[in-house]
Amino acid sequence: MVLVRTRFQPLGAVPSHRITCRCPHPPAGDGAYVLYWMTANRRSSWNFALERALHWAAELKRPLLVFEALRLDYPWASARLHRFVIDGMADQARDFAQAGIRYLPYVEPSPGAARGLLAALAREACVVIGDDAPVSFLPRMMAAAAVGMPVRFETVDSNGLLPLSLIATPPPSAHVFRRFLQRTLPPLLGAFPHPAPLAQVALPPLRRLPAGLSRQWPAAAQGLLAGVPTALAGLAIDHSVQPGALRGGSLAGGRVLSRFLAQCLERYAESRNDIDDGAASGLSPYLHFGHLSAHQAVAGVLTRAAWSPSALSASTSGSRSGWWGVDPSSEAFLDQLVTWRELGYAFAQLRPDHETYESLPAWARATMDTHAGDRRAFCYDLPAFAAGATHDPLWNAAQAQLRRDGVMHNYLRMLWGKKILEWSASPRHALAIMSELNNRYALDGRDPNSSSGISWCLGRFDRPWAPERPIFGRIRYMSSDSTRRKLHLASYLARYAP
């Protein structure tokens, strides 16, 4: 089979429908380097944007400068999120140094200190390459950067198997989107990004940065990259949200993927909802921060299954199993990774308001609004929810896991969201509380996939359910009691809600 390109190809190898030219200037002939501004795809492999930058550098016979920044004023900036991103920077520093490519990891030391850095780097560049991802504030940042950019500026989509430019309308459900994928994906499965692009080119070295730049914007100190606690403690971010046990970066993400493929994948279909010793992948934080590529995960699954394109089903019925032509557990995981994850990205791409109440389906808003005044047996505010101070030990345990570790089992996160709807003053309040808690604490928060998971609790990508209930109306209902009966939770509750 051909899952990835077997050799590095010349300029133009990155599929054109993944490239958006935001400033169509010709390459600056007197530029000192090609600049790759790394924001969403924070990795040195399986990365179409990095490939595009390498292509330009090889074509223009210029060095490549990779610039990755971390500001202090991004939404929900905290020690937890900073640490995870900086772990990735340490991996990048090692990988690019080994390849002889200049890498500038910049961690803003004080609010506003990064202002002007991108512009200073762009003035000396031949071409600027950026990441194109509908994640949090990144689309607005790319649009702002394009205004007045003095050189050619391209952004590249390396989000998933389906290029987002191929989607014309926001998909209303997983079934509709799955049918679209089954019609569209087959010819794209031979165009994966290269697993080791840095080994494919020899570029001239960039011996120094523009004059004065290193003094005004020095690279992140080694202590910060190495994880010295005092180095992080001095930054003006939320230190009440501390790092959890998970380490960030492409190296850690690769280990998590390898463990999942070796130990969990074969029982994923039947055990993914088990809480203790379950088969959940644990990949979502690494996918969110771009430390791991969805292409890499798909390639791992298909390689393990000895898959070939001839195994694909000709059916485009939208069935959730059988299309890939692999074992049931691999089918189930690919449906989560490709269908559900990319459904969230597709919706976010075409609905910039995807985090708002108004973006929910009309039927869902109507039924919730009809029942907005229903009496709540329990009603909590944001501080009570954040502290896990409800009457329900299972909900409190799920919130404790999120608050302490930055992750939550996916099945429990569905229950977690449903109960917030049931115990909030209104459905609008419920959405605001879910978004705040998820984005503040979760390592995979602020992501189209987690946003679609939250809004699924309020009817997104779902259908009306009977019977009509108080508060929920026709929204799908879940209860803690049924969850306790379905799952083995004794050790989970002992760990997170003693």
C-alpha cells in the first residue's frame, strides 16, 4: 500500500487544496530565509505546513527559520497549558538542532513583550508559511497577520485527512458527514504528509538572526524548556491551574500512540467506555496542541491492520463500521478519530460562531427554550461546579479528574455536560459553564472537537429524543444512576471522590 509519499518531492508536493495564499506577493529575492510560523501543527514530522516551508527553502536555496511563540494573554492562559506547550518546544528544539535548522522558541516573559516580533522576522523573510486551523483564536490571528504582511504569506491545512477547503456547507450530523467522507476520502489516502521531512533536504544554515532581534526577543531559556518549576512560576499566567501528570510534546504523544496501538486498540470496540483499565486512546491533548498528527495515528492503525486501499468498501451509505475494511476495533477508533474529530473541525471552519448558543440546531434551541423555566431540583453556579460541590459524587469525581489532571474520560464528559444542563439556571448558562470549565481545565479544551462534544450535550449532531422531559425537552437524556449501573466505578470514585 501507499500510505505516505516514499520520497521527498519538489515544490508543489503539498496538495494545492491544503494551501491558502493570504498575501500573493512573489517571493522576496533578497530575503535571508524562509520563515515557518508554527502555531497549530507544533511538530517536526507528519506536517504539511513544515513540508511547504521546506519546499520553498529548497526552491529558493535559502535557510529555514522555524518560529514558535507562546504569549501570556491567550484565553485561559495557565501553568498547565504553558507547561504542555513548552514540553513540545523542548522536543522541537532537539529535532531541529539535529537537522541543522534554526528554531526560535519564544515564551513571552511579560505581557505585550512579543509585540512586533513576527513583523520583525517577516521583514527579513523570502516567504512566510503559517498553519491554517479553525482552532480558538488562530483564524483571527492569521487574518490579522496577513494585513500588511510585506512578503508572500501562505497558510497550510494539516488538520486531518479531509482538507477543510473541500467542505461547502456545515455538516448537520455524523451520518451525513460520514457519507461525505466515504465519497471523498479514497483518492486522498495516498497523500499523507511525510513522517520524517527533515531527513529529506539539505539546506544552508542560518548562522544568525536579524540584528538586535535576539536581544529584544531572546529564545526561551533552557531552564524553561527543561521544566524547571521556578522558571514557569515567574510568568503572569493562572497558577491555580497547575500542570498534571501528562507531559506534552511529540515524543510523549508518540509514546501514548504506540502504547495504545500495542495494548488497547484490539479491545477498543468493546472496552473504550470502561473507566478502569479501559481502551481509550488518550490522544486528544496531543492532537489538540499539534504534537501528534491525525495522519500519524491513522497510519499506525492501518499499518497494524496490514491494510491496503483495496479493502475499502464501495458503499457510501454512511455506515459507521465496515467501510475501512479492518477489524471492528480499528473501525470504531477510526470513526472517532476521522469522522467525529473532523466533523468538529469542519463545523468550526464554516461556522466561526460554533461556540455560541445560537449555533445550536433550531430544534434543540426551541425545545430547551420551551423548558428553560422548568423547576430545577438542584441549581448550581459556576464556583460550585468548578469546585465539584454538587450533590452527586460521580459528577464531582469527573470534575475532580478534570480539575486535577486536565483530562476526563469521554463517556463521563458526556454525562458531565448533561448534568450541567440539568442543574443550571438556563440552557444558555449551562453552555457558558461547560465552555468555561472545559477551556480552563482540559488539556484538549479550546478545540473544535471538544467544542462539538460540549454542544452535543445540547443537541448538536444529534436528533430529538422521546419522551419529552422537564428541562431537557427532546434533548437526549443521561443519568448518573444508569452510568453507575453500566460502568465499574468503585476504584474511580475512590480515586477522585473519596
